[in-house]
Amino acid sequence: MNKKRSNKHPKIKHKTSKKNEPRVKLYDYGNETVSWKLSFIDKGGDWGWKKIGHRRWEEEILPKLINFESKPWAEIVGKNNHLIPVSNIIKKAQDRLVKIERDRVEELFSLRLDGKTRLYGIRDRATFKIIWFDFNHEICTSHKKHT
């Protein structure tokens, strides 16, 4: 009796069809409106909470934050509001991140409030974790006029 030797290895399909691909869709936070996390605010330093003052907070910053809350991230992110590599910010700010133990991030988000005023923080999905208030555009200098 002549038996054929069977191949005990499974056959491998070389092409996968779309129906076999995982159906995981990454969530797009661009349509979410911004929310704030204030526990990350640097209370000291050159760009900290103590430098703001009650009047400035109430009259200048808070109204702008409230205005941003009505906008989706897709509308906020752009030319004036963007990610900045930590390596592009000034050394003094990099050192301050180490001191306040926020140096594990590679990028900060810069949110423009007006000509020179910026908020710097960490964008975590739809949440903006505010770290600094930079009223003179010092943290990440720009060579553009009026910025």
C-alpha cells in the first residue's frame, strides 16, 4: 500500500482581505471642544500663576478661555495655536519644566491669546493642561513681526 505523505503544516494565505483586518477606529478629538485642567499650572517661576494678578485673570485671560471652550480643536489648531517641541523652547523654560517635574513631555502646546500672550501646556486628547502664562512671548521666541 502506497500512502502519500501528508503535509502537517497549515496552509498560509499570503493575502489578507479587508474583512479580516481589525475594525479599530482611532477616535478623532478634533471635533471635541476644548476643556481645561488647571492642576498643572506652575504657581511660581517667571510664567507662573502668581505673575497674573486677579484683574488680568478676570479681564484678559478668563474671557478668552471661555471663548475657546465653544470651539472644536479642529478649529483651534493651526498657525497661531500649535505644538512646539520642548527642544525649541528657551533653556530657562526647559530647566523650569525639570524643576516642576513636567519634563517627561516632548512637546508643549502653544495657545495664542493675543499678539504676544501665549498659554503653554500639554494637550491630552481634548483637554489642555495649562502650565504657563507667557505675556511677552518669551518661552518660544518668534522672528515674526508683532508676535
